[in-house]
Amino acid sequence: MIGAGFLGSEIAATARGLGLDVTLVDIKPTCCSGKSAPKWGSWWRDCTVTTG
């Protein structure tokens, strides 16, 4: 998945839930960093990594 914004992250999470392997790639340092605070993006990244 290219793009770790809100939609990209949600699509990647859904794909993982369906048992697919997912690699999320973005140019920005944290997920959703274009619309949210970096601390929230770091939390979201950690949350999705730990849940698969």
C-alpha cells in the first residue's frame, strides 16, 4: 500500500484482517502526519504494528 494517510492505513488494516500480507509505504515519517500531530501518528503506527 502506498500512502499511510487515514484511508491507506484503514485499507491496510482491513487487508490484514482478511489475512493478506501488507507493506505500508509513505514518504512522511509517521502515519497520518499530513492531518494530525506527529505524536498521534506515532501512536497509530505502533498500534497497527503490534496488532499485525
